[in-house]
Amino acid sequence: MRLLSRTRSAFTLAETMVVCGLTVIAGGMAFIVLNTGLTLFAKNTAVNVAHQEARMAMLKMEQELHSAVAPLQFIDEDGSTVSGNAPAAGVQFRLFSAGPFKVASDAAAGQKNITVDLGTNFQAKAGQRLIIQSHEIELDIVSNSVGSGIQTLTLEKNLPNAVKTKDPALDTEKNVYALILDRVSYRVKDGELKYRGRDGAEVVMARDITSDKPFTRSKKGSGNANENAIAAINLSTGKKGNKKKYKSANMFLTAEIPARATLCTEP
């Protein structure tokens, strides 16, 4: 009997190494392409988010700045007031809250308390500002009596002028009205645009801010500061890379407070 032998072929070591090498190269190229795509996608998404946040912040600032009822006051990144018209990290101003409310009783000059009928649906809060235009009174509220209707407000300073609710000549009641204002502020710190609202709570409105001091006061034709104008805002945002910043927005907003809207002379 004759035995038949069958030979079997297989990959040689050299062939195996070549295939493995090609696989590694192809896999590495695929990884590089995928990683680059994911990086660009993440970077583009971050830029778009920064752009959207900045745009929404600018819209809110524009709306509130047009509603301001007092001059602006510049603040630094920590919220402390600064003087001058040079670029600043933030601004604070007043918005109308409620009123008019009738002053309920006389108040002598030099005292810190005043009684006002605030109705049943409003409660004055510390930090709000009391305005009695007819008596040139503009003072912050420190505290108030708890309750509704007639409330006793404690002010930060003594009343500069007496408030009389009766006409001494005619011995008749004289209506004296007060307004309540809220303070709001915007400031940039550590690349974030922070907003302190009417309730005193602070939230981050936009991130990746590249302009550290975006607020300035607009100028008149002679170059002097325009006291009746809202500050100019030059707010830019970007996403920081390894060696450079990828800007996503560069916006500029100017506005002016209508004269009829100014209720007080101090911020």
C-alpha cells in the first residue's frame, strides 16, 4: 500500500509581521482621524456654547440697561465700587421695583425710620432703595417691619429732609409718595460673566470671557463722559486652547438712558 502525504501551507513569520504592521498603521491612522474629528467637534461645540451664552447675556444686559432708572456705577471683579470712567470689570444700576406707595405718617429730618403703606402684596427687602422725589430722598433700606400694609422702613442713613403728610397752612392731608428700586449688577471675574439679580442671588450668565474689563462710559463730542448715557460694553468670548484663544464672539453694545426714565441721581 502506498501512503499519500498532503503538505499544508501557512503564513511565515515575515508575512505575519508585515500584516501586523499594516494593521497597526491602519489602526493608528484611523485613531488619529477619529481623535482629530472628536477634538474639532468638541472645540466647535464649546465655541458655539460660549457664543450663545454671550449673545443671550448681551440681550439681557441691553434690556435691563434700557430700563435703568439711575446712573451707572462701576465695580471691580469683586463687586466693590470704583471711580472714574476707565474700563471696569462690572457695572451696577437700579431698576424700578414697585410703587408709588403713600407715606403713612410724618418723619422728622435726622431719623432713620419712615412709615409707608406698601399694600398687601408687597414686602420691602433690605438692599432695595427708597425714593421720595418730592423731598429729594434717596436712601437704601436696611430692614422693615414684618407684615403687610403699613410698614416701618429702617434706612441706611438719617433722612436729610423732613416728610410732612399734612399741609400746615390748610391743616389738610397732603399725599407724599415713595418708590422702591432694586439694584442689579454685572461683573466679569475669572473668565465668567456674573449677574446679581433683584433677589440678591448671583448666577453665571456666560463663560470663557476674554475681556477682563468690558465696561466703559460713553463720551460726549468733547471727549468728556456723558453722565446721561449707559456704559459702553465690549464683551468678547473665546475658548482657550494650548497656545491661543479661539474667539467665538466679539460684540459691542451702546445705549442711553432716556431722561424720562431717570428717577434718582445716585446709583
